[in-house]
Amino acid sequence: MMFYYSLNVQIFEQYCFADTILFIIFTLWMHFFVINICEYLKKIYLCTPLKIGIGYKNIKYKAMKRVLVILGVLIMGTISLNAQSTMESTKKNFSNKAVITPLPVLIIATYDENGNPDAMNAAWGGQCGPKHITFELSKHQTTENIRNNKAFTVSFADKKHVVQSDYFGIVSAKKEPDKIKKAGMTVSRSQFVNAPVINEYPLTVECKVAVFEEDGKGGARVVGEIVNMQADENILDENGNIDLGKLEPIMFDSSKNYYRVIGEKVGNAFSDGAKIK
């Protein structure tokens, strides 16, 4: 029993009292379990030589029991410590680093001062009201275009156009003025606002500027009022509503710089929570 005592003292020093008690219970249970097994084996194999390696050796009952008890203690100890490790908190602090999810991949389309269409990939944005969308922009050609035209469109990047959408985020219109065409995409002029609509994206909202809050560094926080939304018929369900499963919009994973697809249904809003009473 000194073995049990010394081992449990070590565990008590490392883990909490309750876990140590649990370990002792496991140890005692295994001790009596092994004794019963050994009593059974004693009747059958007490004087029977056991084969070890190539030759034969006689193992006495007490020695056999001690080996089995120690083995049982080690097994149950491992199970107990693994359970404790699993229950321990594994949270890590990251200071002020922010991973906000999901981040939609917004493709903002505008006209420059010469009427040339431009597109930009932005992730810091989302819906901020029933008919409003917002995003934060630093100093870009798109920022300047919105400042001048007070209008823009936002298309939601989808799985089918990941490459083109990423291209719009890494190439500036100041270096590649015709980047929409270079990406193999086409535009039509919006019927509602002074901005282009990128035809290949299935879902687009057309907006006029409601708020343009300068940051003093050439950037701005923009809030747009949605005056129209247009969608391809192939992303609509049988009731004529937008089906995200068909759209397969992508989100930006800022933790690993990945794009991930959205679409799987996992529940019903304003309904599933009623199950908790």
C-alpha cells in the first residue's frame, strides 16, 4: 500500500483533492478486482509453470498478484490523469487580437471620376439595419469613388468566384485601372444608383450613401441605404426567396487567411430556442 500512498501524494500535489479521491477509488477498485482474479488463477495455475520468453519459470502467486496490481494501478492512473487533463481549461489569451466571425466577403463596385468601373474586396462590414449595410475602408480608390459619387453596389462573393474575388482584394485600380475586365468579369450600370453591377455575382445590393464618416487618414466608415437588391433566379428557392445553400457565399477566416463557404442549415431562427424551458 505504500506504493498507492506515495503515488496518490504526487497526484494530490499536482491536481485537486476531488480528483485525487477519484483516483484512490479507482485504485482500490482495481486492487480488489485483481485480488479476485488472482484467487481464481491461484486455484488453477498456482503450481503451473508459466512460459516466459524461450524458457520456463515458476512465478509464485504473490509475485504474480503484485505485478497485476501495479499494472492495474498504472492503467487506472493513466485514465484518471487523462480525464483530468481533458477537463482542464484550454483557453488562451490573445490580448487585443480580434477574430470576428463570420466576415462576409463584400465586393464593392464603384465608378471613378472618368466613369471606369472599379471593384474592391472588403471584409470589415455587414448589415447594420433592416435596409442598411456598413463597412470600414482605409484609403483606396474605392473610398475616393464613394466620396465623389455617393453611391456603390455590394456583391457577395461566392464559392464559384473565389479567385476573382481575391484578385479584387490584392490589386489596386490605381495600378490596374481595368481590373474587372482582366478578371474576366463584366458590368452593367445600375438602374437605381450611380454605380456598376458586376453581372457574374448572383446577389447584389445597390446603395446610396447614408453616412460617410471620414477618419482623417483618407479612409472612412460608410453606411449605405439599400435601394434595390437583385438576385439570379438560380439562387432562389421554390418561394422566390434567397437560398444561401444555392448561393454558396464565402466568408473570410481572419485567423488563417482562408475563405470558407457558408450554406449548411443547422437550425431554425426564433424557434429552436423555445425548446429550453
